[in-house]
Amino acid sequence: MTVTASQILERLEVLMAELDEAIEESTRWARAYAGARPAYDRAKALAFVETKGQGTVAEREAFAEIGCSDESFSRWEAEVLWKNAANVMKARIAKITALQTWASNVKSERDMAARGPQVRP
């Protein structure tokens, strides 16, 4: 299969745009997680304080966890989506690296075809 430099450049431009999108997505979810984590911690602490004198510490923690389940889910969701977006970003970077390697190989083959093999004494 013959590949031209313009084809490689076109594909690289697409991958770079996809990487930019992945970076934006990762940043968006990192910020969401950064906001959700303290909201969850605060809600859990308040729920725990509200159960003062109502059972063992383990029972109070369980009631506190139940009382802040919405915040817990939001924190969990943001964390999972942030990690997923980071993995997508890493995959885009790996594709770009592979394409750069391929482009280098194509250039080397083209140069060798143009001048023939070079034997050094």
C-alpha cells in the first residue's frame, strides 16, 4: 500500500483534533470530580453529625452514607468519567505516536528508493 505524505498529514490532523477533544473532556470531568469530592465529604460529615447519639459508630456511618447517596453517586460518576476520558486521551496519544513512526518509515523508504542503498566502508 502506497501512502503519501499528505495522507499521513491529514490523518495526523484528525488525530490531533480528537486529542484536543479528549483533553477538553478529561479536563471537564476532572473539574467535576474536584467539585463532587468535597461536596460528598461535606454531606457525609453533616449526615454523620446528625446521627449523634444514635447507635454505634458503624451504624452512624452507614446512616450517613445512606443520607448522602446522591453526592456519593455524583462523586463516583465524575471520577469514573474522568478516568475514562484520561484513558481515551492516552489512546489518542498512542495513535499519534504510531502514525509518527509510520511516517518516519515511509520517509526512510522513499529516501532509500530515491538514492538506492548506501553501503558504508
